[in-house]
Amino acid sequence: MIYFYPFAKQSYSLVCHQDQKKLIEVGGCRSLVCARCTGIYLSALILSFAFLFKQPKQNPPIKYFLFTGILMLVDVIFSSLKVYNYSKTIALLTGILFGSVLFIYFCNGLNFLFTKTTNRN
């Protein structure tokens, strides 16, 4: 596992800034991504298990995607401009909200793609 760490850290650095102050620490071990990205990945993991039992039939309304995206963007802007101090909890929650909606769109898109490809053959 220790040999995989540098590869994983480098891979995640392509999509996350990995600022040491913004990483979640549990039991002395730090996550490889910031709190917001952890929320996005965590929601994808939880929903992927949930979708084994029940999949959504349709995408949520686009307003949910826009709302969660804007909410996350507002958090980034406000904490960057020091309107309020960065909060790992808020970043994690906005990541979970946005990641949940994003994952539903992603899964439904994959289902549509595979259904369309299968029906063509």
C-alpha cells in the first residue's frame, strides 16, 4: 500500500489543490484531497452503493444541479475573499451536495449511453 501512495497522491493532484490546511485528518492520517473534494468522492461512493438497490429513473431538475454548484462556488469565493474563515465542515457538506447531484447525472448519462449502444446492435 505504501508503494501506491505516491501514485495516488500525484493522480489526485490533477483535480485537487491538496492544500495541507484543507485536508481532512482522521486518526493522524490525512486525506489525499481537500474537504470539498472528499465530499464529492464520498457522495459518489455512498450513492454507488445505494444505486445497487435502487437507481433513479430520471435526472433531478437542473435547478438542483445549478443550486448546489452555485452554493459550492459561493463557499469558495467567500472563504477565498475572507468573508468568513474556511470551514472544512462547510466545504465537506457543499462537496457532498454537489457530488450527489453530479453523480446522479453521471450515472443516468452512462445508462443512457449503454442503452443507446445496446439498442443499436
